[in-house]
Amino acid sequence: MPLSKLSILCFESSLYLREDILNIRVGVQQVNKNRHLKSEFHELYQNYRRHPDKFYEYTRMSVETFDYILRHLDSRITQQIRSKRVVTNPEKLFLTLRFLAHGLSFKSLSHSYYLGRSTVGKIIYQTLHVIWITLRRFHMPCLTENDFKKKADDYLMKWQFPNCIGAIGTKNFRIMKSENIRSKNKNSNKYCSLVLQAISDADYKFIAVEIVGKESKRYRNPFHFSASKFKKLLENQQFNVPPGQKLPGCDLTLPHVLLGNAGYPLKTYLLRPYPSLKADNGKKTFNGRLLRARGTIDFAFGILTDKWRIFLKSLETNTNHAAQIIKVACLLHNIVRDKDGDNDRDFVEFSNLLSNVKIDKVKKSKRNSRASFQAIAVRERYKDYFVNNPIPPCQQLCSHGVGNFMWT
């Protein structure tokens, strides 16, 4: 590696500085020369592959799923990342998953992998990029009308909610700004946030994700659906939502809908619960059916943050890299669901935690504008349908945690 101009000047002007520079460079090179003998990857990878439990604890996925991702990355990831000392593709993926699964800093990873800190960052972000462009079309594709009809069939079968194409919700992620950015603007907040808005299907997978940056004194300020891309696509009929169809067992035709919480507006394509304080028995029945089916998005968010523990603390990076981390974590969530299914350990453990959880009453939101008469009518008709078509006792409890919620 060539010396910088400043280093050359110091090297030529001072014997003491010359010795310091040589000692630093030789020391770093000597340490990294031992990478193929002492790095965490070379010590653990093959051993952990023979012990699936340890491999899962390290990567938060099975060996089979890891190999599946690796096969898709092999042709692209080599072209993206070049190094004087070859870092193999398994090592790049192993390192990236370690970063996501445990939230370790680049400094910590550079020590354990015997790589430079900047090299660690380059490997991680380029690997995330390749994962996104390579596997998104298989595990988070843009859905057609027929795809959405299949999603609606799944919601009817698993959650007894007809014409539902997905549950929508948001999650905040806090970003810690670098000292350089804060020093340039003394009034700048220490933190900013990104809001992940996502739609899940009946199997807790993410159908679509949208990440919006936000900075405010109170980073927990609510997300405004009116400003989202999802709303524009839905309003302009560009989301491939199929036309309305008859509800099971009757001649009533109603539109396909998304299910949101009280923070969302009431639309013909988006249902929200009735306020609990003014809810009669019919409205309570509707709320129970909606919240039960909508629990899939909260469950998906829960598995996401429980598996990828980098989200249990503030992300110490810029917003562009943070957005990349979030969206690729959502994609990896889908990949694990597709490959490991209900056998995924995080899924099983999170399901057990949610068994018999008591859900609070629906809170009134003051931020939504008055709904249209058409939207009110759609919700009323769904309510009447649920009152006249209760869930059979054999289907009232679902084996997937969310179905065991108790509504008040």
C-alpha cells in the first residue's frame, strides 16, 4: 500500500516519525498475515457446519439456507469485491450475517476477522447490495393480481378474513449520527430515524417494504401514510390490487383490502378498527377479526428484530447504509421463512413468547382525516358479514402465536 503525501513528508523529515510509520505499517501487516490461521472464519466455519445449532446461533439461519444464498451470490459477489488477499465468498457472507445477527461494530469484526476496518465495511455493504439485487425477485417480487388473489385465499384459510391482501404497519429504527455531521451543525440532533412501512402476507412474510427518512426532536413522531409511496400507488390503482369479489357464503361483493391499525386512515382499500370506547358488540366482533388477522405484520416485525439483533440498538451509520441494512434484513427474513418455514428456531421461540398475550383496547387516533362515505360503508359491510358469519370454534385458535392473542 503506497504511503500518503503526509506520511512521505514525515518519513523524510524525521527519523523518529519514520520509525513510527514503519512500525505501524509492519505491525498491521504482520497481524493480518495470520488471518488464514487465526481469523474467526477459519477457526469456526467448518466446525460450525458440523454442528447446526452453533451455526444457527452464529448466522441465525440453517446451513442449508446459508448454502442456498451462497449459490446465488457466487457469480456476482466476486466481481464486486476485490482484495490483494483473497476473501472467499463464504467468508464474506459469514461476516455479513455475523454483523446483522449480533450487531457487532466494524472495529470488533476487523479484530476477529483479521481485516482492516474499511475492508470489513466494504465487504458488508457490497454483500448486502448483491443479496438485494440477486434474491429480491425470488423472495420479494412485485406481485400481480393473481398473486394477490392467492394471498387473499391464504388470509381466508389461516385467519378467516376474506378479501384481505395483506396487513400494513410501520416500525421506527433509530440512527446515531456521526460526530462529523453533528459538529457541522450544533443544532443537529444526536439521532435521526428511519421508518420502515411494510405489508405482510398471511405467512408473516414481507410483500413490500418502503423506507422513509425522518429527523425530528422526537424521533417517535407518527409516520404519515398520506405521504407514502404505498398510498400513491394504491390511489392511482398501480399496486395490482384485484377487483372486488363476493364474500364466502353470500352474494355481497366487497373490495380487496389491507388491514391497518388505528394510526391509519379508513379507505375503501384500507380498513382500520373502530374506536373501542364507542364499540358495540358488532364493532367489537369486527375489531377482533381485524386485529387477529392484522397481527401478522406485528409478528413479522417481532421476528425481524429478534433474529437480526443489530436492530436492538441504534444503527451507527449513515441513513443510506441504514436503509440498505433494513431492507436486506427484510429480504433475509423472507428467505428464511421460505427455506426453513415454521422450523426456524426464532419463529418457534417468538411464537411461544406471544402465546396468550393480552392485547389492549384500540386507541383513538387524532391524526387521521374524516373517512369518505364509501370507506365507512365498506367497513360496515365487513362488520355485518362477521357478525353473521362467526369463526367456527375449531378455527378460533391458531398454532402460530398470533392466533392465541386475547382481545379486550
